[in-house]
Amino acid sequence: MAKIHVSDHAIIRYFERVLGLDLADIRNELSSPEINKMYSKLGDGKYPVEQGTGVRAIVVNNTVVSVVKC
């Protein structure tokens, strides 16, 4: 029997519905006014999500495409 595949969508729903993570809060944090202001001035790049955490949002073509911890 083949092992089943778990989609990213299923994992996201698990985070949301089972673990109780609020995806709207995460979305708001990754598109904060500070990040929007920096992106407006500098364009595509890596922007700090929260000072002192080393977490950066990678923004390409007006979209946060990933998050890295430096």
C-alpha cells in the first residue's frame, strides 16, 4: 500500500483548526505597516518582521513569498 501524501493546505488547516493558530494575525504581522513602508521605498528584498528576532519576510513583486530566521 502506498503512503498517503499530506498537502500543505491540510497542514495549514491543521495549524488553524487543531492548534488554534490565527492565520489572520500571522498575515497581519507579515504585512505590517513598517514592512509596507520599507517595501514602498526599497522594493523587493528581506525585511525584519519584528526587531531583535532575526526573522525576515522575503518580499517579491509585492508578495511575501517566504520567511527566514537569520
